[in-house]
Amino acid sequence: MTIVPVKHIILYKDRRYNSFPNVVANGEGTFVAAFRQAPDRQSTYGLQHVDPSSKAVYVTSADGESWSSEANDLYDDFFYGVQDPCLNVLADGTIFATCFMWKVAEREDVQQNPEFEYKVYGNWLGKLVGAYTLRSADGGKTWDRPLPIELGTLAIRGNVVELDGGSLLVPFYGVRNGVSRVVVGRTDDRGVAWSEHAVIEPEEGYGLFEPNLYRTPSGKLVLFVRCHKRNPLPEDGREAYPLVTAESLDDGLTWSAPVRRPFCSPSPFHPLRLRDGRVLLTYGYRYKPYGIRAVMLDAECERWPEARETIIREDGYGGDIGYTCAVQLHDGQVLIAYYYSLEGERERYIAGTICSLER
């Protein structure tokens, strides 16, 4: 089976900085796309992904092609900038959302606080506050209050897996002893209480970021992880940012060591199970020519030598693009959503490509 791009569309675009989308079909068949929205401060301060005014918003569509013109708030926090809202539809139709948050402060207020380690627009300092969950029982129209994830200071960008019985496994990433690793958290009550289910460490000299968790038809769990070499050399090139995977056969209690796969990009990798059981893996391609790419995998994500990369588009303006998420439409086609910009444009917007699946 091959994936063929049919048309590029715009899900949402205005004069703000819209990025990091995630799209699902809710229990009623309506498509919901959540993303981060922030003021566009590029002309004043330059490019920055930490902003105290960022919030989580969403748009909807009946067919995946025509989207609502106004973005609704999913969550807007008074004190914190909201980052990377991700959506998961549970077995009973509940939409389980995750995000993480930043706090920004004046330099003189936090000079002695090592938690404020991120430079923000060259003038302020920011710290990672931690990850949160929200739930919607009406298909995304309304949301409950965010609940903190009490597993330390972690971030999240990825899919959740619902186990038999309703427990959730959630993939986080965070720094311990100077190294970024994956933490798999477990909640048995949809985000009220948490336990640290497992930790996956990178190979020496690398860090793990933005994992996506996937469950195959056999029950095997697969982590698709963005991997960075620490202190890369120019000659390392693209190989400094490989896709790595790890697997578990016991519902996430133990994991194989991360394995490098033959695809690279400093961008998260998103897996989608298609109706025929195969897995569509998509990602932003942050090298020239910048764009979006996809790989078709077998149902168990095992036959890597047979996997071939498909170019979805390669007209992006710079590497600040990607963060893909795909969903299969009612007619069997696939929508790949991502954030994007073209040459001559300043604003980042939520774009998509509708693709057909051909044998």
C-alpha cells in the first residue's frame, strides 16, 4: 500500500503563532484538532516556543476538510503558558487531553533558582511547570479542570494507550541527571492519581524526547521516540537525530533497549493505525527540502527493512514546521495535520494534507 498526497489544506490560520496540532475523531464522528496558540512575536523578539501567553485551542470539522473558522479555548491559564495539547479518544468516548505548561519570570526575580533555565526572548527566564490532563465527556465541546500529573517535572507530546480494564499508560519525557529520558506513567482513574510505570533510558551520548505510544493488534507496546545526540558534530548530520523505538510485551512493565531506525529528523513521529491494520508513521522533515514525510509500517511494526519513506510535501520555509498527527477520514482517506509556513509567510499556521491509500 502506498500513500498519495491529494491536496494540501488549511485547518486554521490567523495572525497568531499556531503550532503543535493534534487531531482525532470523537465518538460522534466529528473531527477535533487541538493546537497551541500564542501571539506572533517574531518581528519583535524572534522565534521562541516558550511564551507566557500561549494557550490550548481547538477547531472542528464534519469531514476533515472544511474546518470551523473560529478557534475555541480548550484551556487558557492565567499564570502559565500552555503547550502541546494532545487528544485521545477512550473506549467510552471520553476525550482525554494532555498538555504541559511553562512559567516565565524576570531574570532578577529568579537568578538563584536553577529551575528557571530557559532563556525566553533573550530578556526573561522560563521553567517547565509540569504536565496536566483534562477530560471531555461531550466530544470536545466542554472540558473539566486540568489535573496535575504528580510524577515530577515532565513534559508530554504523544499518544496514550488504554489497557484492558481502563487503565491508561501515558508517555512523558524529562531530564534526570542531565539526560532526557522517557517516563511511562500509569493512571487507573483517568488522571487523578499516578504511578511511575517504567523508565526508558537512552544509549550513551543521546537524549529521548516527545515519545508516542502505540499498541499493536497482538498487544505489544511500541514507543516511537525523537532522539537527539548530545553535542553533535557537523559530520554527524542527520544521523544525530534518529527515530528510535522500544518495545514491551508485558503492558509496559519492562522495555527493550531503544533501537535506531532508518529514518531521521529532529521532530516527533506519530503512528496511526489504519483500518486495514497497518501503521502510518508521519513526521516533520526538518532538513532541506523542508516538509512532511510518511512511512507505511506493518501491523506489528516489525518489518523495518521493507519500510519506505514517502514525501508528502517539501515546500516548507525553514525547519520550524511539523509535529504531525494523522487521522483516517470517513471515506478512507487520511488527513495528516501539522504546523507549517511557506516562503514569504511569517505566521505559522495549522495545515494538513489529505492523502489517498493505494495498493
